[in-house]
Amino acid sequence: MWTNLEEARVVATHASRAGMSGSQSVDRALRLLALIGREPAGGLPLVEIVTGSGLNKPTARRLLLALMRAGLVEQEPKSRHYCLGEEAFVLGVLAARRHGLLELAMESLRRLSAVTMDTSFLSVRRDNYCVCLHREEGTYPVRTHALQMGDQHPLGVGAGSLALLAALPDDDVDRIVTANEAVLLAQYPGFAPALIRADLALARERGFSVNPGRLVSSSWGIGAAFRYPDGRVAGALSLAAIDSRMQPARQEELAGHLAQEVARMERLLAEMFVSGGKGMGGRPVNVALEARRA
């Protein structure tokens, strides 16, 4: 029979081992994440991850699946290589303001707000949602406050969000709208899936998106997406103003300003990629933007 003291020691030992095992799993998963993050945009096959990490194949695969569930890693459908995922990109942008997409966009946001006197925004995709990374206030005395930094809405809700959705392939659009249908119907009465699809078609036809005050009745928005050199959607720039400042003629004017800044963003992003003679398949030099490789 064990004494109470001996039993307590056994329990403590088991708890300590369990804690060490959990900590070890976290350390190993982070090691895999760092390993994938250092490699080219094409990602790594499982065999190279196993070799580089020193882990056995089942353990590496189990940890990769956990990282994929968290959105930190994704697997390319064709090559089956593992690359950094969307969540890694968003975390990198949010954590590295000085070296990320936000820093790159600040000049465009300031110029948009100065030229138009309206409020400008930078938004990025986060899975099936859109997150606002920055809001740059305009100088027009009557302002709209429909979107704040850090706000998240389903893709298609709002001008920047709709611009992101419209820039995606049709298969992605169908999947995202279907996945968001329940929350759209429950929480966004002005954004039924059929209405979002109609807005999306119009945005593609025009070359820019418009939110005609559906989120907040007096707040209109106009947006345009910009891409990485390989064609992937990077983010969206948008402007918001009261409805009287968003009449059709002015929408075209604002769309022209957005188009200029979209071209600037795409030019800067292209300059940050090192092609190495391989066209658009190179990797970005900027540390925070490396998290966006997929």
C-alpha cells in the first residue's frame, strides 16, 4: 500500500511528465512553423519537413494537421507541399506594423484621405471574413463611423470586404458565401447571399465595389482590391463617406483615386519579390510579408 506521500509523488510525477509532453509538442510545432517559413514560396514536401525537423513522419504529420486547423499552415492542392497559411499572414501584419503590409499602404491611405477628404481603410482577408487593419480619418467635417480598425465582417459585407470577395475565383466565392450564409441571414439583414452575389457581379463589371449604405444607412463605401505579383489577393483599399458624397459621378472620381493607389501597391509589392529569374514564383524580401506565402 502506498502512503499518502508516495501517492502524491506519483501523481506529481505524472502531471509533470504530461506538462513536459504538452510543452514539447508546442515546441515541435513551432519548430515546424519556423522551418516552413524559411523556405521558398513553393513550400516544403513532407519528406523534407521530416528530415529538417528530425521528427518521425507520424509525429510531423500530426503536428502539421494541428497547425493547419489553426490556419497557420496550409497544403497546396497540386504539389501537396506545406506552406504558411492565411492566419500566419494576418498575425504577421498585425504584429509587425513597421515591416508589414500596413506600413506599405500608409502612404496610399494618407493620400486617399487627403485628396478626397474622406476616410480610407486597409482591409485583408481572414479565412471567410474581412478584417480592417487601419482607418485613416479624412478632413470632411461630417464623417462615417461604420468601420473601425480591428472590425471583422463576413466577406462581402462592406466595400473593402466586397472588393476582396469579387477578386477571388468563383469556386472560392461559392464556398465562402455558402459557409457564411447562416451568419449573414442572422446578423446582416442587408446582406443576404443573393444580394451579395448581385453586388459582386456589379463590382466585377465596374472594376470597383460599392456598399450603398447597407451596413449603416447613411454610410456609403467604395473599394478596390490589390494583388501580389503571382495574382493572389493581398488586400483592399476603400473609402467611406456620407451618402450625399457618394453620388454616381463622384463614385467614378473616387474609383479613379483608388485605382491609382491600387497600382502603386501592386508595384511596391512586385518590387519586394525576388524573382531569381523565375518570374512571379519568388519570395518576398520583407519579413512580415513572408508570412503570406501560400
